[in-house]
Amino acid sequence: MNPRELLLGSFQVAVAAADPLKIVPQHLPQPPKGRTLVVGAGKAAAAMALSVEQNWPASVPLDGLVITRYQHGLLTNRITVIEAGHPVPDESGVKAAQEILRRAKSLTPDDLLLVLVSGGGSALLSLPTEGISMADLKTTTRELLRCGAPIQDMNTVRKHLSAIQGGRLAAACRAQVVALVISDVTGDDPTHIASGPCAPDPTTYQDALDILKRYEVKAPRTVTGHLARGARGELPETPKPDSRIFKRVENLVIATAQASLQAAAGFFIGHDIHPAILGDSVTGEAREVAKVYGALAREVRQHGLPYQPPVALISGGETTVTVRGTGRGGRNAEFLLALGVDLNGAEGIHALACDTDGIDGSEDNAGALLAPDSLKRAARKKLDAAKLLNDNDGYGFFAALGDLVVTGPTRTNVNDYRVILIT
């Protein structure tokens, strides 16, 4: 296989390791005495719901409602799938979240609430708390996205503007709660995944205010006023880790970035290439992370340290992009373009960076591929890589070269997958 085929093949293996149709069945709980209500939200919600249907006893009552991103739905029979807005929430998501909360409140102690949680759920399961309008929530979300705040910080704010996240969904019902969680955040803590609808929340209203101040987010007055009232103790906090609510709640993380990286490592071993997993929780500005990885790749290529080629440097996690330009491109395209600028055509170094959900930021590609001759090919097309990087236009750069990776929705999400192949 050539380098391009190896990179794409490893990405396919990484995504397959997080396929809900394969991983959900082994984690399904026993049916309860009463009825089972399935709810959930995220980019994997439809696939998770379908997997539950396919593996739940036909004679046992089952119904429910899950929310997924537009174009991520699947045909189901017993569980309704609603599509809604992501990364900015919309009215479709609000209406579905209202219905989920209403149904959860109707359950009895003999029932089971089976919650399907995956990345993207923070925006999809949006139900603003009293006093916060949908427009206010949208504005705050857009500002947090634009400033490059890490997902954990974004979710701290969103939990304290929500009537259903930050453990409030679990608190709203009397039934036993089992949440099956596909992790798209570093550390795999359920409280950060889809803003933890069934997980205890250690953060506070004051934390949310501090985050808005730190990133100079221009949030609506209703938002800052609500958070300020909460910080003064005038509003009830989200359920904390010591709450008795969580004695009847179980959060099971069933798919992680690490498992996908390990699967990709096995793929490279099968092709006689040494895999080096650099971590499943890499964060920071995409272009700054790229400089560090570029330095490591050159060291390997020139000196065989700390790894002898051929080697695949594999990593996961979620970088961020502080948007200053007007171009198109998610964090993976930004990472790769910055890496290309840093390497400046160094021979024998190929790379891929893709989001395992099939969507890099808000674009229609999963990510892109970088080759040693990428900058030369771009120059022939009169494209200035450094200029495009400054304009945050990684998408435009790789689209012009025909090097975007387009998969369509994968209906799973364990964050980004990056690999630098050094021959």
C-alpha cells in the first residue's frame, strides 16, 4: 500500500472501532420490571438507537426519542429519531428536548431510562432554562465557538444555562438510569460528554462566569445576569457528585479515542510499520500543536530519534482554532496546513488529520491528507500556504489539491484522529 492508502486505511479502522452497531449490544442492561424509555442526543444517537432496537428482546416494551444532527438520522421502528441543529442549537432540538424531559418525568421506580450519549449532544439536547431565550443560547454558543474555548469550558457554561444538562435529566426522573456514553472529549469524563445529562457536575455558576470573562465572550445580558444570580446562590446549582440522585444512575463509557488509536496501531503493525501513540487527549491551538509535531517528525526522519522509520505517529484529542480570518476549514485542516508550512516539503513525511464523526468543524469533509509535495502542488496553482493559514482557510487549500477526506456522517464520534507517517 502507498502512504495515502495506509493513512486512509488506518482512519477507517479507527472509526470502525467506535461503531455503535458493534459496541452497544454488549453493554445493554437487563430489561426492568416496568417499561424502558430510550432517550439520547449526539452524532451517534441514531446508530446507537438502531443498535438498541436490533438487540432488545422483541417481546419487551421499548420506546423512546433521540436527537441527532441533520443528515445523521437512520430508519428506526420503536425509537423516534429527530434531527436538529449542530454546533449551534435550534428550535427542533429544543422541542425534542422538551419531549424527552416530559417523558423522563413520567417514569416510575420500576422503569428504566436508557440514555444514549455521544459527542454533539451539548448543542442537540438544548433546552434553555427559564429566563434564557433560544436566541440568547445561540449567541453565547457562537461566541464560545469563535473564541476557541475548549469543549470542557463551553460545556460548563451550557450546563448552567440548561434545564436538562449537567445531571438534570437524571434528576428529573424516578427510574433507574443507565447512560451509554461514546466519548468525544479528552479524559473521557461523562460530565463533559454532551454536557453530562446524567452525570454529576462539579462546576458552578461562578465557573461559568469566569469562563466568559477569560475568553472575553460578549454574552447577552440575560445570560450573564442568570449566571450572576446563580453565583449569588439565588438559583439551584446543578446536581453535584455527592447527590443521592446518582445512587440509581450508572454512566458507562463504551467507546473512547484510546480504543480507536489502539485499533489503528494494530493496522500499522499489520503492515510492518511501528506505531507510536502520542496520546489520546492532545489539546491546544491547532497550528501550535502542528509545530511541535513537525519538530518531532523531522527528528525522526533525520536522526531516527526517538523512533526509527518507518513509523506512524498517532494521536487523538481535540485541538482548537481561534478564528481570525474569513476562510473555511475546521481544526484538522488547520492542523495539517500548519504542519505543511512547518515541514516545508520535507521528504518522506505524510499525514492525515480527520474528525471521526466525518465532519471537520462545520464543513462537509472529515479532514484532509498532507503529502511532501503538497506545498509545491499548491504553488503551481498560485496558492500561498502561509497566507491561507493566516486566513484560517485550510479547507480551501486542500480542496484545491483534491486532498480533502470526505466520508459523510460516520454516526459515531471519538474526537480527532491524526497520524504522521514517516517512511
